Amino acid sequence: MSENKEPHVAKFVYDFTEGNKDLKDLLGGKGANLAEMTNLGLPVPPGFTITTEACKVYLESGEEPAALRDEVSAHLDALEQRMGKKLGQADDPLLVSVRSGAKFSMPGMMDTVLNIGLSDKSVQGLAQQAGDDRFAWDSYRRLIQMFGKTVLGVDGDLFEEALEKAKEAKKVSVDTDLEAADLKKLVTAFKKIVKKEAGRDFPQDAREQMDLAIHAVFDSWNTDRAKLYRRQERIPGDLGTAVNVCSMVFGNLGPDSGTGVAFTRDPASGHQGVYGDYLQNAQGEDVVAGIRNTVPLAELEQIDKKSYDQLMQIMETLENHYKDLCDIEFTIERGQLWMLQTRVGKRTAGAAFRIATQLVDQGLIDEAEALQRVTGAQLAQLMFPRFDENTKVAQVGRGIAASPGAAVGKAVFDSYTAVKWSRSGEKVILVRRETNPDDLDGMIAAEGILTSRGGKTSHAAVVARGMGKTCVCGAEELEVDTKRRRMTVPGGHVVEEGDLISIDGSSGKVYLGEVPVVPSPVVEYFEGRMHAGANDADELVEAVHRIMAFADRKRRLRVRANADNAEDALRARRFGAQGIGLCRTEHMFLGDRRELVERLILADTEDEREESLKALLPLQKKDFVELFSAMDGLPVTVRLLDPPLHEFLPDITELSVRVALAESRQEPHENELRLLQAVHRLHEQNPMLGLRGVRLGLVIPGLFTMQVRAIAEAAAERKNAKGDPRAEIMIPLVGTVQELEIVREEADQVVAEVEAATGVELKLSIGTMIELPRAALTAGQIAEAAEFFSFGTNDLTQTVWGFSRDDVEASFFTAYLEKGIFGVSPFETIDKDGVGSLVKLAAEAGRRTRPELKLGVCGEHGGDPESVHFFHEVGLDYVSCSPFRIPVARLEAGRAAITANGSDHR
């Protein structure tokens, strides 16, 4: 690579003794934490980390940095001197692992190779030094298997099939029952597979093995599964991965050795205790792969009390040091405990809230940090329904409750089918013996994941928790046959692909058929009707209550609701809404009233129009009286009629057919013909950009003034009844200040008439929606006639991007997401660079004209966690969202305030 493209960094390789946990950008999460544990004096095998900067150079140029080889050689020399042995030497070889380690945890998504340094010669030396032929040949076959798949691109199933044949020939069920002679034959078979599939021999040179493995880890950053995971978790694609080269320690040296994964608290519930999995006579990949069922970590106390006690002390040290739940990987080599990794552990939504408040009570973090430890997305998960515990649906199995939730769907047995059926609108449960990283797309598509192997630390469990997916692991009584696409449950019943099943990630229960659901206790809490009883639910609700109370104290943004009737308004108020930010009056005209609006729009004479308006006025007034009563004392922003015109006109095709049939039968059809002519006159090719919003109000005299009169009379009636109505009138789809001035002048006149007639002083503010680019660009002018702006980010996104939402999401958004054009749909999270820039510009221009201008947002983005932070940053006064999303917006508004004040400790 040319010199001018290499980053200006002092070095590309750091010894574990040189880094610390704050260097995750450079050393990746794994490398930074290995360095931190080394600095804490914990038993970490010596090693070094190749930085993310080296990876970036490699990915950009296709070549490693010029200085990298020499730096790796220098650190390898130092490692060999420290260990007193050389990499791959024949008599007593130094073996190393090469492991990925990105800044953000991506479990199982990138590559690892263990036992590098073994060859036909050094395996003999390892056997002699260990005094164990079986161990040496087991380690060698693992190297060839991992290296072949990861580095040389050989189909991993070929190795698995050879391993299964070896077990069948020996008539054993687990690989630990294979003896040294069996494993030696397996090594020969594996080398033949490599030769045939890769077109080259398995490399016998240890340094070549290590260099090729390093490049493979770099390359794994851009594998399809890694890209998919990053998109799912919104991890930037330009970070690159570090590579950790670590001296090997062996958990497969016999019954006094083993490997495991531990959590300082239960990642599923947050409860304190001893949580994790241990596997005797195994290497680390065996645990997370779920290919052998582990024993609970607590059993290690009986197996090896000395190591168990030491591990418990280290876990306490790490949790106090990191002040959070820690996820730990360890190996025991003949009674010697080694720490291979620690990181802040992924957890379920319920665990996140519980742990945050527990750590506050323990004095490890403050309330501000606790608020930053939870997210709106996690709170939304807690609000999903759960299974009815009194169900009579047949329970057919029970596994480990790995990631909570209530998931119902059709059983599918591979990722391809999960994705295919999901895209067809089917809800599916992905059923596997165990999952691996290649199953990621199916896991994303499925409602939940069910495996017959593995535990809380298996690939399925860890990835599901990170995604918030329901997961049950290790349901051993279920016999999963992926080839025949079926599952046999106790009693012999067979679940075929397509059969409906239900899985409960909170209890681990598996059911045949669909289990009914009941509301979440968190929803019942927000609605003020949580049932007392279940201690676990009470504890969770208390944690949510404490964090929400702190968020409400800290947030600057107010949170309103999008609600169109009194029922929704009352629910929103129970959820903590501080008003209504969007009442869509067109929703009030659907159903029985649609005909009245149709007659109004198609009216030929002033008398016909006045008759329709006269019929609509009392109905509208009743709507607003109910709404103002429900939200008494809180602001209610009423948007005047804003439907695309076609929503209130007869279907042109259906009407044409009726006229044609009447003509063919020579039946009277004057009214239908007149109506068809009117519909043809008003028909639009693109109704979303046609006669709607303020345009409709200007073209149909009396429409908007009728609505304003209904609002004013309803407000006056509430005031006379000692209420406190706070109505705000919003004019939609304004593109120029002149439109707003005309409507405002008419509205002010109507309000004055109602005040004179009722003797009630009304303080109705009038504002507009900013949902067109021109409105945003001329916001300074529009603010001269508006007392508030509400950003309609749904339409603003459509008009800025030139997207028709109803069409593009189904046609090409999937491709855009897969190609990385979008990280996330701009209709889901606000496009800060485009749409967001217009919001910021309009907010600033509006307030220059009118400093007291009230600013809000009422598009779907008002309830999106990431968007809420943006709206806080640009100085809006409130967000408005659907009632169910109000708690999420409240929480994120609090988090945004903490972050803006520089208190984000993470």
C-alpha cells in the first residue's frame, strides 16, 4: 500500500500490558478489556492486539500496512521469550489463538481460530509435553476444522459430517468419547477435505497459519452476516475490527480442565446470583456453539472448588470495576483458572431496568447513569403482551428461558424458509438444534427462536437477547430433525414445518398451537391498573417507575399524543401525555359521516354546500367537547381537514361500472352519471400532492370555518362548564404564508363571532404544520402568521426524498437497506442530514421572526428513540406520538437531556 494512505498512528500493535478499557476505538472491545484485566492483575494469558487502524488500511487497500509484519514479529518474539517457547516448535510448541474484537460486541459474527502453531510435527511435541495424546490430536483436528472453514473457505458441514462418521464408527454419541487413534484418523480426513476443497495443503508453517488467520479476521468484518448484524444493531460499518493474538490455554486436557461463560448477574432477569455455563474437557467454542449441553456454573463448585472460589472473587472485582453486569469467558487448564474475555454483558429489557436500579441502590452508579443504562427500545419490549399463565394449550416441552417474550408462529427449520415465509406475511418460529452465525437472517425474520441444545450463553441466546427476540434454548426433550423439517415432542407427536407453536422466553415453556396473551404488567402500571401478586412483576414495575420518574424530572421536551377521540386521549393521559399534539379531524369523518363530506365536496350550488356544512357542524362540535373534556387543562392541537381527496370520493372504477351497467340495462342513472362526471373532474393522479390540506379549505368555502366554529363553540361550552379547554388550531400543508394569512383571517373572524355570541373569552392559538420543503425554507415568513409550528415529518420525509411511503417501502426499501444506502428507513428514524436539516433551519428561522414560537413534531418520528434525541438537540418544545409510544418518548427525552448536559458516562 502507498505511504500516503496509511493513517498517522504511532503503532499498529499493542501488548496486553499497554492498553486499557477506554481504548475500544483502537483496540476493540475484546482487546481493550483484556488489557484492563491484565492491568488489574487478573490471570490473563499473555498476548497482543492488532489495532482497528491496521484493519482499516487492509480493507481499504487489500494489503496490510507496511509496518505491520515487523511489529507483529517484534511482539511475537517478546511473547515467545516470556513463554519460554517458540510458535509451532516441534518439541514444546507455543500455540496461539487469533480472535476478532470490534468496538461493539458482535457475538459470533466474525472469525476466530484456535490452536495456531500445530502441525504434523508439533502435535507430537504437544502430546509429549501434555502427556496426553488424545488432547494433542483433538486440538489439531480443531485447528484444521476452524482454519479450513474460516481461513480457506471450506464448507464447515464437510468437517461436521466427517466427525459424525467417526463417532458412528466408534459407536459413541459425543466427541469426547473419541480416542487418540480416532482423532488421528480424523486429522487425516480433515486434511484431505482441505486439499480437495481449498486446492492446497493445510499449511504446516506456524507463522503462515497466524498471518493467514489475521487476514481472515480482517476480512470477516465485511462478511454478509457481519454486515447484516451491524445493520440490525445500527453499528457503523467503517469501524473495522481489532485482532487479538493470545497464547493458548487448554480446557480440553481432561476432566480437571474445562471452559465456561459466566455472568455477574442473570442476563435474562437481572437477579444477582451464580449464572453461566461450564463444560468439562472442552474448548471455548464448544460452549457458545451449543453443540454439547453444558452444566450450570454453580456445579463448578463441586467439580473444582478452588477455581470456582477464585472465579467468584474475580467476578465481584470486575463488576465493581466496570460498575455493570459483566459477561466473562474463562478456561481452566488442569486446575489453573485463566480469564479470556470480559465485556459489559448484553441483557434483556427487564434485566436492564432491574440492574440499573440495583446498581444505584448499591452506590455504584447515580440516577443519571441508571437512566443512560436503559433505552426506549427496551421499554417498548416490556410493553408487549405476555402469555396467559392459565392457558389450556398443551405444553410439550421446556427449555432454558434465554430471552423473554411471548412468540407465536409457524415452525420453520432453516433460515431461508424463515425469511421467505416472513416476507410473505407469515409469523414464524425458527427451530434449530443450535444456531450459528449463518442463521442470523432467519433469526431476524422470526418472531422467536427455539433450540434443543445450548444454554443462556449459546449463540442463539446471546444474539436473541441483543436483538430483543424471544428465545428458548436447550429444550432437550424436543427432537429436532432439520433435514426432515420436523420436530418430535414427548409422547411421539410430530410437529411438521408450518405447524403453529408458541414459545415463552420468560419461562422456557414450549406449546403446541397458539397461546392467548394478556397485557404486560408494565402497560398495566402505566394505565394505573397493575395486578398485585407476582413479585417478579412488582420488582420490574418498581424499577421502571423509578427510572421513569427520574426521566420526567430531567427532560426538557414535553410529550404529547396523537389522538383523534376521547378514548385515545384518556389512554394517552394515563400514559403520561401532556396534551394532544395532533388530532386528525379527517378520522372523525369516516364511517357514517363520509357521505356528508362527499356531498360537501361534490356540491354544485351554495345551498347544497351550506346544507352539508350545517349537518356537519354539531357532529364536529360534539367531537371536540368530548376531546376537550378528556384533556381538560392540557393543550389540544386540532389539525383541520387534511385527507387526500380520493379518500372522500366514490371509487372511480366502481362508479364507472355502475353507470355502465345501468346504461346497458336502460335503467335511470342520472345521479350516478352526474356523480361520475364530478369524480372525473376531481380525479388526481397523485392525490398525496393534490387538493388536500389548506388547498381544500381555500377551494371549498366554509369547510375550514365550519371546523373552526365547532372548535370555538366546544371550547366555549367547556369554559361555561368550569372546564379549562386549551385548543390550538393547526392549518395543514401550508406552502406559503399567503395561504395561512387567508385562513387565519377567516378563523379569527369566526372566533370573534363565537366570543360575542357566548360571552366567553377564547384564547385559541393558530399555527401550521411544516410538512413541505418550501414551508421549511420560508419558515421565517410563515412565522409572521403562525403562533406555533408542528413538523409533520411523515409528509416532510416524503416530499424531501420524493418517496411515496405506501409504495416505496414495499418495492425497493429492502434492497436499499441491504445495500447500505439506508442504515434504517427514513420513515422510522429521521434523516438528520436531509429532513433534519430542514427542521433545524425552519425552527431557527421561525424563532428569529417570533421568539416565543412554540415548536413541536407530530409525525411518527415523535416516538422514535433516536429521533427524540435529535428533536431535543434542535430545540423543539414537544414531541407527539401514538399513545402506546408515550412512555418511550418520555424516557428518551430524559436520556436526551442527560446526554446534552454531558452526563453520558458510557
